[in-house]
Amino acid sequence: MTRLRAAVPTLLVAALALLTVLPLVWMGAVSLMSPGSASAMPPPFWPEHASLVNYRTLLLPERRAGGADGYQIARAALNSLVLALLATGLALAVTVPAGYAFAKLHFPGRAPLLQALLALIVVPAQVGMLPLFLLLKSVGLVNTYAGVLAPSLASVYAVLFIRQAMLGLPDEMLDAARIDGASEWRIFTSIVLPLVRPVLITLALFIFLASWSDFLWPLIVLSDQHLYTLPVALAAMSREHARDVELMMAGAVVTTLPVVLAFALLQRFYFTGILGGSVKG
Amino acid sequence: MNRTARAGLWFAAPVVALTFLIVVVPTLGAALLSVTDFDIYALGDVTRLRFVGLDNFAVLAHDPHFWRAAGNTLLFAALGVPATIAASLLAAVLIGSATVRWRPVWRVLLFAPYVTTLVATSVVWRTLLDTRFGPINAALAAVGIGPVDWLGDARTSIPAIVLFLVWKNFGYNMVVFSAALAMVPADLRDAARVDGAGPWLRFRHVVLPAIGPALLLATVLSVANFLQLFTEPYIMTHGGPAGSTTTVLYFMFEQGFTWWSLGMASAVALVLFAAILGVTAVQARLGRRAEWL
Amino acid sequence: MSTQGAVAPQLVSAFTAATGIAVDVQPLPWTAAHEKVLTAFAGGALPDILMVANDWLAELAMLGVARPVPGAFAGALPAAGAAVAVDGVPRALPWTLDTQVAFFHRGRLGAAGYAAPPATWHEWRAMGHALKRRRPDDYPLLLLLDWPEVLMTWGAQGTEPLLRDRDTRGNFATPGFRAALAFYVSLFADRLAAPLVGAQAGDTLAGLAQGRFAVLPSTASTVGDLNQLAGFPHAAWSLAAMPTPGPRPAPVLLAGASLVVTRDCRDPARAWQLVRFLCAPAAQRRLHALTGDLPAASAAWAEAPLAGDPLAAVFADAFTRGVGAPAVPEWARIVFEVQAIAERTVRGEFGIDAATAAMDTRVDAILAKRRWLLDRGRPA
């Protein structure tokens, strides 16, 4: 094969990759343009004078009439972060022990419960959303952090994922620890968890990303603006400020940059996580 | 009951209880609501509620808006699933090519759209597809194609959103297919090449059967995802123009949270649930026949 | 209904300065405001005070969202007072009063030989054609297919009400509404208006300023928006009343906003204090200065700048013939669905008669529960 023919696949992939990220690059470029300059004919691809004015407008509280600070994007970013961290912590706390139990601890009813969980996978999340809203309303949890977090705690996927990962742990090691007199909790925390740390990181990453990008449920549950998460705040802003393209792009950057960064830093875990459960070989 | 069993129950209990409360009870609640006429009046005073049996479902069966939403959803799936799977497969084949260099770099770039927040990229693409100032139309104009009213013309609104969705989602299956392709037995491929089979035949008879299970799973998940489209019409087109991008879930959201016809919305939710279940079952049956499951 | 939320902090800061009571204001995008209010009600998360569209008052009264108004508000314009009453009982304090008028670009109309848009439908269409002849590639009128106000305004100009039978059935197959729909659809058919929806229209004010279209039906707050638009001087535009079917004066469909103190409010006394402050003539004049919204308090009209303002006079004249929308809880939904059918008529899916029949069928279905409740003798 000639050198040129060998280079063709690389060139093709490179072209495809650059085409793929083009919209994201454009998003960043427009966010740095001065207000109004993107609505020109023909539309510019690069800012004439790059500036952070849109980010200032977006994030700094300023009591101007008609200002975009009304949407409190900075506050929403904080909400998103806190909620994502809480969701991750709480979801891990309930699903990891359960995954371990389904994998390694024989308890009465384990098999039928597992079947039931598997059956629940096919239930789309939206079916129960309206009744769940009414249920939360009856206990006063609408428009609260707890209300937003509720669905993340019932993650059947997470339980099954952890179970799958722990099936391969050697029973002999666990039995030996039991014989030595260690309690089940001790075994779980001192022996099992350290062994599956990469899996935990992967699951934590998935839960964090899912919580950050969650839209429909927070949209339904939150009415107080100062509790809004970023996607909800951005969507509200997009209905009102549709013409302020540069501002909207800055909002989009703020919303999506953290998850892209988290992915870039932890991509090894992310890819392992995807492949962990889905390839039948 | 011994110590291990007790521990097992304690470990599993929280998530099982939460799942019961948060998934099972509301799903049963949806079934219950769907046979009532719970609406804005009942929201104010629950005594203004009537049990209506299967009336909601009957009304849905005759409601042209619902059928339009169902048709739109199926059209989304019919266009989007093959497009996404094909794009993912193509990308996986390309990136799996033996002579590709800097593969991790391209993989991250190709995967990036998948991790982005859907709301944010919906906003970006809505601007990209803008008829007057969008770069896509500008690029088309440069090659002499007149401006296309992507999101404003009922004929192009669904394809435009499908284009966005393919861009957003192809990375996930690309990774899955890459791994599956890597496991295709090399000796089989070589044997086929030695036998004189061209690339297409090799693909059809050696590669495709080997990645069959992955393909099937990806298709099932993809169909289920497309049947649940909501955010894109909500952000980009508000279900329009002329209701052309209203999906079943968007229709349900409107019934439930714009008009508070919770009885009707729950009926829609159950119909959607049944559809997803049905489609999944059919695909599983097909997969078993092809011995891919 | 566009920027009150953004300027509200300025209005309440005067209140806080005077009384020391701190106020937290949350603006909502108008397109989502109705659903947000209902969601807040459903979730038990209502704020203390709400600005609501008058059209929603029947629904909010049925739900019991608002506290009863303590003492009538004597200083309101008669039309405003009527607009906040449901079943004869005032449900809110009127804040602004509004209706559709036609904003126009003086230059483009002048070039076609018009000093102002004419008064009847027939002449309006002729004006549209004259404008189109001069600029065949542009659409002279901006009528967005998801703005129901224009069709409803013309529909309300007939002699028949929009709902019949104790407001439990649609009345859209009447000659009056049929004519309104036919006129509306003809404007698109004659290519005088482009079949666009809101998201595609882009910056409508910039479009008017640049002369991309010549006539823009809108509400009073557009006056404020245009005043703040750089590069479009006051002399370059004006507004006129919407056209009517014939020379006889026709009813004018009113809109507007009012303020309610909600049932969940834990300090109603201070809340009413703020509401009365905002409805007082001084605050109302300030609101007008900031946004162009027209006050419901009649005292605010007696002095400058409103007293001598020719634009405000157009509104004032329209208010004298004002009628409110039918006071049924389902009205917002009815308007939405009727407009959806009108949009599909414009796009060729229905003929006019089929469309009005479809509207009646749809509205009858929407009002089915109301019929059942009335037959059962339920309270409002």
C-alpha cells in the first residue's frame, strides 16, 4: 500500500471528527462575539473582536431593565452542581450496596426481586411522572431539591450495573473474611469497595452527567426560579431571548462545558462503562 | 436467617423501597388516573372527578392530534434509527481501520456531541438551522442552494431534527460497534478475502453476523429512545410548525402540564408504554429468530 | 405582556424605600407563564402576588388561587373593572388594560399613498395589495400563526358572542366569525402575510424598523419597546385601530393584566399594600414610562404624558367599546386550539366552513366538563 492510500482512512476520520465538533466550536466562537454581530449576512464564523461581554451579562448580577440576569444563570449553575453531587452521592449510597447484595449475598426473595427489577427496565420514566408529581405534592416536596432528586435514587440500571460488575468477585475471598469474623458491612467497605473502585467511578460519572443534563423532570417539579437547574434556566431564557444569539451561545457553553470537561478528564472510565454491559460477544 | 441473608436484605432494602415508591406506585397511579377524567377542575376540587372507564382511550383513538403525534413519532423513528445506526457503523468502521493514527483523539471528538447537554445543543442547532442567519443555510448558499426553511417548513422540520439527533447520538453506538468489530474473528475475514470475496460480501457474511447482537441491541435501544423524544421539539420548534414535530411525549406533556388533563395524559403515557413494550418484544422475537439473542 | 417582569424590580424598589418591606421579583417568559402558574398551584408553590392575564381570571377563580379582593378598586377605568370581574365579583386588582392595534411604518405606507391603515377589512386588504405591488418580494403584514390575538380580535367584532349556551358550546360557525376567519385566511392566501410562527420571525421590531414589513398588530407594550429601539425615531412609526368589518363601530376585544394575592400568601395585609401601591396612579404612570403599558387606573390618564398622547388616545377610544373574553376556565385552551385550526386552514388543510365546524366540535369537547358541572349545579 502506498503511503497516500494508507493515510486516507486517517484523513477521512479526521475530516469526520472535525465536522462533528464544528457546531460546538461555532457555539464557543459565537459566544465570544459582540452582541448583534452574529445576525449578519453572511453569518460570521469567527468573532471580529473576541470578548467576554456575553459571559459578563449572563453571569454577573446586574439590576438593569430587561437584563438577562433575570434568569440567574450563575445561581442555576450552582443548583445544577449541588444537585448533581447530591444525586451522585445518594444514588451510590443506595444502589451500590444493593448491587452487591444481588450479586453476592443470598437472601430470601433475591431471585424474584431481581426479576421484578429487570421487568421495570422497560417502563419508560415518563409514565409515572404525572402521578409522581401528585405524590410529591401530597408530601410537600414539589419545588424542592428532594423532589428533583427522587427519580435518581430509583435507578434500576445502576443496581444491575453494579451487580454485573461484582458477579466476578471471588467468593472464596469473601468467605475467608467471614470465617475470620468480619461483619458483612466490614467486608463490603474494606474488601469489596476498593476492588471495584473503577466501576464506582464510572457509575458516579454516569449519574453525575445524567443529573446535570436532566431536563424534563426538573422542568416539571421546579417553579421557583432560584432553584432552577441550568437546562431549565437555559430553556426559559431561550424562549425570551431567542434573538440574542450570542448570549444564548454563552449560556449553552456554560451549560455544557462542565460535562464535556468531566468526560474528557474521565473518558477512560466512561468508555469502559459503556462497554461493560452492552457487548454480547 | 443467617447473618449474610440479613445483611443482604438490609443492603437491598433502601433501593427496592425507593423503586417501589418512585416507579411502581406512580405507574399504577398512571393506570388509575387514565380511567378518570382528572382535569383542571379536579385539580381545584377533587370531588369534581369522574370515573370514565376506557373513555380516554376511546377519545384518543379518534383524536386527530394524537394520531398526528403518533405518526410524527413513528416518522422520527423510521428516519432516525437507520440514520443513527448507519452513521455509528460507518464511523466505527472508519475509526477501526487499521491504518488510522491518533485514534484516541478522533474518538473523543466524535464522541463529544453525545455527552453534551441536550438542551444546550438544541439551542445551538436551532440557531444553526436558522433560515436567515444560520451557517447551514449560508454554507448551502455558497454552493447555490436556496435558503431552506428547516424548522419552519412542515416538510423539513422532522429531517432537520433527525439530522441534529444523528449528530448528537451516533458516538455512543460508534463506541459499542467499534468494540464489537474488534472482536470479529480475523481468521474468518482473512479466509473470506483469500476466497476472493469483495469488501461488501465480507461485510455481509462475516462481519455483520458477528456484530449482529450488538446491532440488535443498539436498534432496540435506539427505537425506544426515538419513541420518547421530547426535549428537541420542546426547545427547537414548540411542536410546530403546524404540529409537524409534536411527538407523543410532547403531546402528553401538553395534555398534562399545559392543560392539566391528567387523566388523558396518563392514558397517553400508558399507550406509549405499551408501544415501547410491543416494539421491544417484536425486535426481541426477530432477534431470536436470527439467533442473535 | 412582555417586559413587566424585567422592570418590576424598579417599581417595587420605590415601595421598599417607602415601607421597608423587601420584595423578591421573579420574571417569567410570557409564553410559559400560564403553565408555570398552574404548576405552581398544583405543587403548592405559589408566590404571594401574581401578575395574571385577565383571560385567566375565570380559571384562577375556579381553582381558588386568589384571595378575595378587600374592597373594590374605585379608581379603575370602567372597562378594566369589568375585565377583572368573574360572575360579577372582582377577582383581582386591575393593573394594565390592553388591546390589539396596528403598528405601522410611516415611510412604507406613505410611499403607497396611505397616511395610516384604513378602517375596514376591505380597505385593509387593498392597502396590503398596494404595499405588495411596490415590494413584491416582501410580505407587508406580519401575522404570526401562533399569535391568536389577531384572529380573536376580528372574531369578536361580530354581533354574536364567541361561546353560546351559558358559555358551554362553541359559537364559531356564525356568519360573523366565519367572515373574520375568511378575512384572516385571505391575507395569507393573497401573500400579504407570511405563514410563519413566532420562533421563525426573529426580531419583529427590528423587522418593522428596517421596513421588512409595514404593519405589525401588537399591544401597548410595543410602544415602549419601539421607543427604546435605536435608529427608529418616533416620527417613523405610529399606530391605528384594528380594522372592522364595516363602518358600524365594532366591539373591541380587551386584554390586560391584573394583580392577585394568592391563597398561600402568609402575610396578605402587606401583600395587598404592595398591590395597591402598584395599582396607584403614580406607579402606573411609572410603568407606562418604562414599558408603554397602559394603566387601568383612570387617574393616571388625566395627566401628562397620557393626557396629551395621540397614541394613547387610540387605545382610550378602543377601550370605550371594549368587551372581555368569555369568562370560562378553559378560555386559554380554547384560544390555543382555535388558532391551531386556523393555522391549519391557512396551510390549506381545511376550507373555511370545515374549519369553523371543526372549531365548534373541538370547543364543545373542551367544554364538556363545564357542561356536566353546570348541569350538576356546581358553584363557580
